[in-house]
Amino acid sequence: MADGGFVKTGDMDSVDGRKGRWQAHRQARRLELVQAAVRAIHRNGPHINMNDVAAAAKVTKPVLYRHFADQRELYHAVGQYAAEWLVAWLAQHLEPETEPTEVIATVIDAYLGAVETEPVLYRFVIRYAFADEANAVDGYRDIVVRHVDEMLRARLKAAGMDDSACHAWAQGIVGMVQSVGEWWLDRPDAATRPQLTQQLTALIWGGLSQAFP
């Protein structure tokens, strides 16, 4: 029987391969443009626009719009990039075998360390990247909440303890530290990072200590 108009298996594999390479190229290009946006934020502050990003990326604005529908989509991509960086930062500074109080102190210190290390990017994400959506910052925060939740839950399970409240605790810890971090951005002389870490650890551990053996 003649093949007629059917595409041969080898041809389909070739098309799929080209499609996969094209998608990988687009993803890599999007990442490059997001990283250019981060450079623009470092250079110009959190109030950036598409012209700033295009200049940092050394491309024209039409190139940006080929990869992002509008400025809001680009801002969201930068927010996601920053959230993933923050989680990686936290993971890098956490030791797997520590006491619960040390876990809390380390999470707080690492979070404040991220604010201290990347104040302009942090301000952009919290105040501008998701300014048009009331629940978008919650989505950003949930990435960190999930990480803290998993750490607390693992330690309670290892001790044979009830872990049903871990998600609520994680929400409270991250929400408190995030709020203090935003406050600290505008008042860096109000307290040092070690002072804030000690103060928040004492407050949080005062409640959590009842749940740990």
C-alpha cells in the first residue's frame, strides 16, 4: 500500500525533535530576558519598565514582546525567578540535622539574609511584581511556606509526633518574617539582622516549643 499523505514515523520523530529543540530554545531565551530584567532592577531600582529591560538585554522591545505578552507577564516571571532563588538560598543555609529551635532561627536568619543581600530585588517582588493581583504575593510566599512546612513536618514525623498543624505554623512563620522583612527594608537602622533573628526566634519558639519533645 502506498504511504499516501501519511507522515512516516521517522519524519514524525524529526518534527518532534525540532519542536522540542525550539521549546528549549524559547525557555532558555526567556530565562536570559528575565535575568536581564533582574540586572535592570539592580541598575535602576524597582521602578523598571520595558525600555529598561530591553536596554539591559541589548534587544529591542519587540523582541521582549515575542517572549512576554506584556509587562505584567514579565514581572510575574521575575517574581517566580526571585522566589526560586529565595528557596535555593534557604536550602543552602539550612543544615539537615539540627534541633527545631535551630531550624526556626536558621530559617529566619536566612530569610532576613536574603532581604539584606537582595534588597532591591526583594522590594520589586513584594511591591511591584504582583501589584495588580491581590493573591499573587500569596503564590510567591507559598513556595517558601511549602519548604518550611516540609522541614517542620519531617522533624515531627521523625520524633513520632503529630504534624497536623505544620502548615499553619509555616504560614505564620513565613508571614511574620516577611512582614518584618518589609518593615526592615524601610528601617534598616531599627535593628541588626542578628537582633531581629533573636527576637523573632524567641517569639515563635515560645509557641512551637510546646509541640516538640
